Amino acid sequence: MANATVLKQPLSAEQARQTLINAGCVLEAAGQGDLTRGHVSVRVPGDPTHFYMKPHSHGFDEITHENIVICNLDGEKVGGGGRKHSEVYIHSEIYKVRPDVMSVIHTHPTHAVAFSATGRALRPISQPSVAFFDGLPVFTKTIELIRTQAMGAGVAKALGPHKAVLMRNHGVAVVGGSVEESTILAIMLENACEIQLLADATGTVGDAFDDACIQRLYDTITKQEQYTINFDYLCRRHAGARR
């Protein structure tokens, strides 16, 4: 895997595709692959009406420049060598209503799915959970695959202005202003859900820190620099493991 691209504006099309490839490797190494079912996308630089996306029938670690799919905001494939995902509408409908979002990830991480089934709210009882202190909504309409524009619009509506949405008994949709941000947030969300499930299982979770303390940590860990530093580290670790 090539070195990760440190975000600079504007990214070239090649840089955007390479960062997408890198994100796939990082997500697979983090255990978020679920066979070939997860997917990640990034807007085409300079063209917010189109996005690059992982191809159908491939694992996160199998994304290449040749098989990346190009789609429009109607969820139609307009280019690229791969087959488009049936759940493309999670991505297209979020991009349609969130111009601030540059990258979308949908995965089925074990602990996040289990946590979504409990109906409980995520509490700021760990550092990863603090990243979602501003809200973690839940999409509750269906456990089914999101294969229509209407269903994708439902996910986008549930997400609202937030960084992520739990899809009850199904998975998560996570967004970011960069691929680095969405990738690290996806990993942090899974960590946060795992920690809360473990803590709740003890039956003795103590009081949370006060809001001012939580807000200070939130402001620190949600800086773009933090996402880029940690994304680059995971890229280096993956590259080292393959040598």
C-alpha cells in the first residue's frame, strides 16, 4: 500500500483514489470488512456531483485504481472498471444533502451492530465515545439492505448533521470531511461501542465526567490533524505487516 496522502486542497483525482485504496486496507485490517459487504467512498476532487467508491464483490483490501467505481448523486455508475454496490444509495443520498461530507463509510462492525440492537444511547465513558458527544442518531426503519433511493434518503435523514448514524441491527454509516476522518471515526465508533458493552455488562458503571471536561477532549480529538496522523500511522502499520 502506498503512503497515505496528507490532505491538501485540492486533491488530485489520483490522490483521492489512492487514499480510498489506503482506507480500504486500513478498514480491512481493523476487522470492518464483513466479507465483501462494507464500502467506502470519496467525492471526486473538484466535482461534488460524483464520487469514487469501492466496487461490489471485492473486499476492502482489494480496491485498485482499475476497479474503483464512479457514481453520480442518483446512485448511477458513470465510470470505473468495477460493479457498483447495491447499497450505493447510502452514499449518494448522504452526499446529496450534506455538501460538507467528502467521504462516506458503511460497515457492519460486530460491537456497533450489537450495541445498536440494545436501544441504548452511547455515553461519553471512553475517549473514543467522546468523538460522538455531539450526537449519535439511530436509523430504525429496517434491517434490510439499503437498495433504493428512498431508503438511502432515510439513512441520510437519520444521520442529520452528525458524524455517524447507527443502523439498528444492521451496521453504521460514518461520514467525514476527508477519507482520513471517516475512516478513523469508523474505527473509534466500533471501539466506543465495544467499551460501553463491556462496561454495561459489569453493572457498575460510574458517573461520567462533566460536560466541560468532555467538551475539551472532544475539541482535541476531532481536529483534522488527529484524523490524518492516526490514518497515516495505520497505513504505515499495514504496509509494514505486508513486508
